Amino acid sequence: MRKLLFESLFRRPFTELPPLPDDAAVTELASAVGRAARRRLGRSLSIREIDAGSCNGCELEIHALNNAYYDVERFGLKFVASPRHADVLMVTGPVTKNMREALERTYHATPNPKWVVAVGDCGRDGGCFAGSYAVVGGVAAVIPVDLHIPGCPPTPTAMLRGLLALLDQVDSNAVAN
């Protein structure tokens, strides 16, 4: 125990490097998502984040979308507290047996048109929690999923790319019909 204490005092922390101060790519990506949302919906994109039983790694990255660096609200993406105001449900984690009914109710409370995004590897198939007695499976085992954003956890940039791809896909399907 003493050895671990001394090592932790002298070792640098395990953190990621901070983002570059002027990352035009992220700004352009967030702007593109905002433009696509306005083109498709005629307004901002409202997102409801749902934790269906995750380790909170994906939630930290989703919350980073609202921090001072990404600040996606300035581009027209906003997180809402009620599924009744949401266009997109971003679901993280494997769906636990205790959260199954709550996720189904949230899905049914969201007005049409609605899209479901499964965030992270756990949202796809249960990830490292797959096979647990407490886990139903991935999000698609409970509600229909329109997009999966892979990663453990996915980066905020990957989530922005995923939302843009979802809006572009929905926009191209609307033009085809």
C-alpha cells in the first residue's frame, strides 16, 4: 500500500491532452449539424440523453458537448429535460432489467418524428456487461435504433459526426419520398 501511495505522488496523472485552442474542424462540424437540423426540422435539434445502465463514461463525453470548448448549444443543438420536447434520444449503456420499462415509456413519450441513437459499445450489444444477469442487452433489444455511435466511450467529435450523418440520412430519405 505504501508503495502505491508513493508512486501516485510522483507519477503524472493519466489524462488526455487538452484540445487544440483553435480547432476549426469541430466548429465546422457543429455548424453543419445545426444547419442540417434547421433544414430538416425548421428549428434547433432537441436531444434527450438517457442512461439505461452505463458506467457513465459515455455520459461524461456527452456532457462535454455542452462545455466551453464544444458548446454545441450555440449551433442549435440543445439538451432537454423531457422526452416530450425531444427529437433525438441518445441512449447510453446496456439496458438493465430495471431500466427496460423506463426506456420503453420514454420512447413512447417522445413525439414523432423521433430518432434513437445508441451511444457507445454497451449501447450496441451490452459491451463488457453483456451476459450479466441484470442486463437485457443493447438498446436495439428494447426500442428501434436509427444510429449507433461506436466507441468506449465515443468522443464528442464522433457524436457530432454521428448526429450529422443521422440528419443527412433522414434528409435524403425525405427527399426520396
